[in-house]
Amino acid sequence: MNELVWAVGGFLAAFVLEGVVLYLLLPMLVNTGAVRSNYRNEQIPVSAGISFAMTLLLVCLLYDIAGQNVPYSQLFLLSILAVSFLGFIDDMLGRRDTTGLKGHFGALIQGRLTTGGLKALGGGVIAFYIALLISPDWGNIILNTFLIALTTNFINLLDLRPGRAVKGTLLGLVVLTAVAFKNMNWLLVAPMLGAMLFYFPRDLKGQVMMGDAGSNVLGLALGFWAATGLPLLARIIMLALLVAVHGYTERRSLTETIDKVKILRTIDQLGRN
């Protein structure tokens, strides 16, 4: 019961703090030229999703000030901040002449490090670091590393239309909750959920672009929750699905696929202007 109260408090605090952070952050992004054309060729703030990391930092600070011990909170927070930073670098400095994991690693083999390659390599290191500290043996370390890394990249792949990355994260969270409700660390889930839900309407309306600085955070959080909450078989199945999806998206457009499948198209367009 005590954990439930703290989780609700974390959710509410994050919901309010996300509003404060966005209120201060969005004008700053616009005034410094951090804007980009969206799929409708409208100029909107980019990297607005960096607000997730800021909000989580503030909520974890409140937890610590209140003396509430949250398992894995420092590891989770460090990883979120690091992956958001890598995403911010790609948002601000990245060029779009090289895309996909195959393209970025191909460039690396040729001796050219792209910002996307830096993000992929850094994300892999972060995923390995998490797995090393949460896993009981090397088999689980390897499994959890790939699970976290590919989940992070998967949500990043979704972030091509308003609201899609948040919807994907929420659907993933629903599945995780159904499978591993009792094993979920709700003191870490609740703040991310609160931040996402405040941000969500702006994203759906196409008023902001979360960028890799935000989608990386959502993906890593989902992968972290899966790695720490799901049983072994469920993690193996999830990893197999992620590998299949990544293989598919290297050859075909995910957006075109979503547009062709009625149920996916309906979910994708739900709530969008």
C-alpha cells in the first residue's frame, strides 16, 4: 500500500513537473533555432523529449529528499540521462544521408562515425551496463543487453508521426503489466507515465517533436522494465520479435506498413489532428 501511495505521488509530481519543464523548455528551443520541419512541413521545436529526462531527475530527487528508497533508481536515472544526451546530439548535429542500423554500422566499418552510429554504439554500451548490474549470469546479461538496446531503437523507429512513439510505449507497458504486474517497479514506471501523459496531447497535435532525445528515453525505459520484470521465456520471445521487426524495417518502410494494415492505421491515427 505504501508503494502504491508513493507511485501515485510520483505520477502526479511528474505530470506537474513535465508541464513546468515544457513551459520553460519550448520557448528556449524556438529562440535558439532548435526547430525542424515535421512531416507536414511545419516548423516545430525539436528535441522536446529531453524534458522526460529532466522531469525524471526532479522526481527522483524528490524521492531521495523524502527518504524513499527506490530499487535501481540511480542506475535507471543515469541510463536515461545518458541515452537522452546521445539522442540530443543526433537531433542537433545529425545528418540524414545515412539511415538505419545497417547504414550507420556500414559507415563505421568504412571509418566514418555518424551521430547515429555514436547513438547506436553508446546505446549498446548503456544497455550492456544496465544488463551487467541487473542480471544474475552471462546468459541473462547478453539477453538483457540486446533486449534493452533493440527496444530503445524500436521506439526510435516509431517516432516518425505525431504520438506514435508514446502510443508504442504505452501499448508495450500494457503488455508488460499484463505479464509481470507484480514484478514491475512502479516507483520508476509512474513518473515516466506521468511525464508521457502530460506531453502526449502536444505530440498528437504535432506542436512539438520529441526527437531522439525523447524516443530513446521511452525505448530504454520500456526495455529496462522488460529486463527487470519479465520472466526468461517472455524476454526471449520479446527479443525474437524485436529482431524480426528490425530485420523487416531494414528492407521496408514501417510507416508504409502501418498505413496498409487497418488496425495499425486506426491506432496510429487515433487522436491525431
